[in-house]
Amino acid sequence: MKRTAGLPFAIATILLDAIGVGLIFPIMPDLMAEVGASTIGNSAIWGAVLMSSYAVMQFVFSPLIGNLSDAFGRRGVLLLALAALVFDYLLMAVAHTFWLLLIGRIVAGIAGATYSTVTAYLADISPPDKRAANFGLISAVFGVGFILGPALGGLLSTIDLRAPFYAAAALSAVNFIYGWLLLPESLPVKSRRPFRLRGSSPFRALRDAFALKSLRIPLIVLMVFELSSFVYPAVWAYFGKAAFGWSTATIGITLTAYGVMLFMVQAGLLRVLMPRWGEKRVALFGMWVAVASLVGVGLAPSSIVVFALLPLCALSDLTPPSLQGLMSNRMGEDEQGKLQGVLGSLGALISIIGPPLMTGTFWLFTSPTMPYLPGAPFILAALMTLAIVPMAQRRI
């Protein structure tokens, strides 16, 4: 029963989490305008608040939810999160004020913090020799969901702006019913441990991050690179609408195409380049490509130029997994979990800082007080990436 029900449920849950992250991206400009944002710049700022609130909740609640599942079992935590997602998507479907949308994203962030519980469930039900393969499958599913999210949001919005939320609610409800009827508990009572609130602090992992002296520089390089890369989810929709008048469907299609290319780079090209070049050279190559593609998008005179640059934008994503591999190879076998916890906390922190940084730049350069340059956030991201190249060349 565990093998027949548990793995499909874990895959569906991760897929829905990823779809939920990307679902809202293409419809954000129109959604913010509908709830009262007066300009495209204001829409970007309001959208950043929604994105950061989602990330804050994940940052705060991921350790807590993981500890709760260790103490009380995985099944109940997962089903509660799915029920919360159904409520959340329905709330966002009928929300016509910014504050209700904000409540919706807060609930979604808390429910989406169950990623660690899903992976723990998967570890419970997988034989030791199958765990790595199953974790790889989950990573691939998350990538697929991140591709499907913008596509679903963009295409369904052509029917109605709120249709993507109703569709996501229906999918979550189906997964909840499936889990309620068929999902077994994976953690025996004898294997559970007492719940300790102190161990649920997200700041402990951040403190540990810079206590790892041999990894301090690679961590800084990775953090700045990921922060600069956040320009894509943070302002892509607003940039396309402000610079070229893209429709919601066009935004969804371009985000989907970008996601497909990212998948091809990480699942295919990375495996070819890594044995030949090594982690450091691949990482540096990705950084230089990132600088060129970000400048190109920021100064692009037409949509055709942006479309032509999409493969280069995706190619820059060679850098994060290369840096992660480099750091992992410097750690002992008994320290891999610690490293992943640190990287997870840094990723959440980037998701909190990135939206206001990039959308604030967009707002400034689309306001009457500054030269009109919707691509300014991409130029900022290029400069941030360029600043870490010398550090990466000399010290990683």
C-alpha cells in the first residue's frame, strides 16, 4: 500500500506546490490592477508584497512543520496542508481586495512549507537504495510544476482572470480526497520524537551558514547570484507589459518556454559539461552568460530580441547547481543534510529580499521622476552578477 499510494501522492503534492508558485506570475499585473493598483509600477510593488509574504511564511514555518511531522506523523500534516490550499485558492478566486489576496498568499506560504514533510514521507517509504532516485524524481516533478504553473495561469486567464485559482482548488481537492482515502501513515509511533519548539527556529540554519568557513565565499557568491536571478519571477510579467504591451497569455507562454529551457539545461547540458569542465568553470561560464543575457534583456528594443535571448537566460542557470555541487564535495557524508538545510534557508531569505529589490527598481524607473527604463532591474541584476565574478574566479 505504501508504495502504491505514497509515491504518487508525494509526486502530486510537490507538483501542486510548484504549480501554485508559478500560477500567479503571468496574471499579476492584471490582478493588481483589478484590486486597485493605479500604475504598472504600483502593481509591481504590490505584487512584491504578495511574493515576499509567501516566502516569509515558508521561511518561518518550514522547520516548524517538519518538526510537527516528526512528532505527530506525516499524513495528518500533509492532509491539513492540502485542505488549507483548497481554501486558499477559493479565497483568492473571490478576493477583490488586496488584503484578501495577501491573506491568501500567507495561507499558501504556510501550506507550501510542507515540502520538507513530503520529502520526509518519501524517505520513510523508500528503500535506502531507491531514495536518491526518488529524490531526483521529486526535483524533476517540481521543475515540471514550475513550467506548468505559468502556462496554466496564462492560458486559463484568457477565459477569466480568476479561472486559474478555481482550477488549482479543484486539483488540490482531488489530491486531498486521494490522500484521505488511500494514503497510509509512513512514520510509526515508535519512531516519532517529542516536539521541541526551540528546534523549529529558521534562524539557526542561517547562523550555521557562515560558521562553515570553507564554504563562506561560495555561499556568498551563490546568494548574490540567486538574488540577481530573482529578477525573472519578480518583474518579468510587469516588464513585458510595460515595455512591449504583452498580454497575459504571452507572459505565460514566455515563462513556460523559459521553464522548459531551464529543465533542458539542468537535466541535460549540465550533465555533459560537468565532467569536462568541472564545477568552477561551469559556474563561471554561467555567470558570464548571465551578465550578457541580463544586459541584453534590459536594453532590448523589441520582443523579438527578448525571445531570442531566452536560451541564453536559461543557460545562465548552469551556475547554481555547479556551486551547490562544489560545496557538497567539500562536506563530509555526515554533513550533507546540514548543508542542504543552510541552502534551503538562504533560498527562502532570497525569496524574501528579491521581490522588493527588483520591483522597487522597476517602480523607480517607470515613475515620472526617472528616465523610463522598464528593463532597469535586469541591468541591476547584471551589475550584481558582474560584481561577484572576481570573487568567484579567485576564491571558490
